[in-house]
Amino acid sequence: MAKKKENNRSVEKTLWASADKLRKNMDAAEYKHIVLGLIFLKYISDAFEEKYEQLKLDFENPESEWYIKEPDAQYGALNDRDEYRG
């Protein structure tokens, strides 16, 4: 547990240092556009990961209507962008 806290502090320090470099000579009104963009990318990334995991479970579960028996076909379906739109 102590290692995890130490790891989190390291990440936090890195993020703060990056933020300081980004806003060094920048007005707060301009900086907010960068931060909001990063927040949006994080949200999209998390949503994609959640959908990916859900599709993976559905493709592997024989009781699901989305079940795919062949592992290669499962992999192909997970990399098909139409699956995420559905």
C-alpha cells in the first residue's frame, strides 16, 4: 500500500510539473482551453475503455446475444469501430 501511495505522489508531482510548464507564460483564460481539452480526452478514453471491456465480456459469454465463438472473430469485432457505435 505504501508503494502505491508513493507511486501516486510521483504521478501527482509529474502532473503538477507538466501543468506549470504549460501555463508558464499563459493567461488563465487561454490555459483553461488546454485543461478542458485534456479533461475531455480523459472522459472519452475512460468511456472507450468501459465500452471495450463490456463488448469483450459480451463476446466471450455464451449466454449473451453478442457471443462470438471464435477468438479471432472476437478480436476482429473488438477492433471494429461500428461495434462501438451500436
